[in-house]
Amino acid sequence: MFTLKGTAKPPNWAVQPCMNGGFENVDLIVWMRTAALPNFRKLWRLVNRNANDVQSNSLFRNGLPSGVYEIRINSSKLLVNRLDSTFFS
């Protein structure tokens, strides 16, 4: 495997990347692709809402069910207010 030549794999890495879809990971390939211009956004994912889709009768077809949802974010990065920073004055 010439793409990983000179690198060491983790001790518990059981499957080679090419056998695990590592070179076919479309999400990663799109994420790594450079956008056309600095202010362009890259297309990340299309949601298929076709009537013939197997999941068209799924629970989330009309959105999330009613309820209370919580997102917890743990980050060790320092957030700097853009207006208070000396770099952006």
C-alpha cells in the first residue's frame, strides 16, 4: 500500500484502510476538497426524499418528534470575541 508508506498503523487497527472504505469515503473526500472561492460553501450532503425511498415512511420524515432536545459541546479551544481581539481591530 504505497499511500501509507513510511507510516505506522495503530496496534488495534484490524482492517486496512482500502478494505474499510477509507479511499471511498465520499464525506471525507468532499470535506477535503478546496472550495472554488473563499466565500463559497461546499456541498456536503444531499437528503434524498424520494417517494420510492425505503426511509420515506421513517419517523423523521416530517422533522423530529416533539420533545426536549439538548446538545452538549465540550471544547478545550479558547474562544476569542472578534471585536475584543487586538488581531482584528
